[in-house]
Amino acid sequence: MRVTTPFDERSTAAEVVAGVDLTGRRAVVTGGSSGIGIETARALAAAGAEVTLAVRDPEAGRRSAEDLRSSTGSERVLVAPLDLADQRSVRAFVAAWEGPLHLLVNNAGVMRTPEQRTPEGWELQFATNHLGHFALATGLHPALAAAGRARVVSLSSVAHLQAPVDFDDIHFRRRAYDPGTAYAQSKTATALFAVGAQRRWADHGITVNAVHPGAILSNLTRHMDQEALNATIATGGYVFKTPEQGAATSVLAATWPRLDGMGGRYFEDCNQAHAHVDGTPGGVAAHALDPAAADRLWQTSLESLAGAV
């Protein structure tokens, strides 16, 4: 059955988490120093969780941590370096983690970047948005399993509608590079990760879901053509959310009590998404929930990590 909640596209992260007690629970939010990441972290910290901001820029992370401590009254806001495009950095983060982990929010990402590659030759958006988070989550699996009733939230995007994963040329080695297609493919992958992880980890007490936060003006849009972005804003092509509203669906997937054990799903506007219908906005594409594609992606990702620098 489709999961529905009392919340909608106007709800904020603080409203979603109101009444939820996260005392004694530990959370990691990637990209937690700005945008919807910091608002996700703020809601979790305000509810009592210990929150680690896993960030590429530790100095920005420290400034954000001070902001969160001040606004929430919690001293349990920590900062740790993490560059998702660098597998050595991911391995270092995993190796440094001690104890159980109750909530992992795979929030960080890049969008529509010029063509760039990691030392492994991986296309940057796929490497960051999917492979970096895949390595992080699988590396932290023992900590998640040890926590009991852990949650993993994988941020996808409505852009996933534009492209499935091209398993024959994931990294654009033969086809011409297109930043929009690369982004869309990476966000299909983040949705498929939730499907694959739920199938493998449900018996370990781990619930994994994908979310689309909605359209938010943030640093994520810095590589978009400014003229096209301005035109979209002017014509109302998207209803833009505040960062607090954008964080709401992530916080719901991480904390809403009724979601225990209900994983492998895709949420938008704080509710499980309907199947996408051509010619209409939103919803989730069949290719982003396909178990066969999820299994193929899981195996492909393991093979990629095995050969990582």
C-alpha cells in the first residue's frame, strides 16, 4: 500500500519531527553545512540526536555546527571531513566511525557539472551522488546493523525521470557527455540504491528509502545556466520550497515512526510518490524502482569499488 502522512509540500522539517524523541540516537548527514543538509541536521539535533556533519569543507562545517548548537541548544553537533568523490576520504570516514549509527542521510550531491572525472575515471556526478554514498553506506553497514531500527535516507530527484542508468556506458566513455543526463542517471541510481539496500538489509533491522526534496534554490544549482534558471523561476516552472520545507521529506523518512521496516520506496512532498504518468509532473519512474536494475547496479557498484584508487 502507498504510504501517506499528515504532511505535504508545505510542511517543514521542524513540523515533521515535532513530538519525535531522538535522544540517544546518532545521525550522519552528508553535505550538512548548507542548504537542505543543514536544515535536516537542525531538525534532528533539535529532536535530541547526536548529529555528525560529514562535509567536504571542514571549516564551513564548523561554522554550521556553531549555528546548529546555538539554534538547537544541543552541544552534540560534530563535524567530520568527507569528500564523496574521493574513495580514500570515504574509507577514512568509515574507519574513524565508532559505535552504532541510527540515522544516515545521504544528502550531499553535485548537479549538472561540466565533464569531470575521478582518479578512477568515473564520471563525477555518478561518482559523487551514487558511488560515494554507496561506499559510505556499505562501509557503515555494521554500525547501522548494530544500532537496531536504523534508517538510511537516499536523496534522489525528480530529474531521475529523464534517464535510467545506462549500464553499457555509465561513465560516458563512448557517448557524448551531457550534464543533465549524467545528473538524471545518478539520481536514478540513488533511488535504485534504496531498493537494493532494503532487499539486502531489512533483516538486519535497517530501513532504506529514497526521497525527492523538491526544488530549492541552493548551491546545488551553481552549475546551471543562469538565464535558463531565471526563466524557470519567472514562469513558475517549479514551485520552489524553502530549505526548511526541502528538508522535510528527508526528516520524515529518517524519523517518522510508522516507516519502521517500510523501505525500498520513493517519497516526495512527505508522502510516498505515485507512479509517474507521462505528461504530468512528479511521481516515480518504473526504472527507478526496478528490482533487476537495482541488483545489477549493486553488483556493478561493488565491482567499481573493488578497483577504486
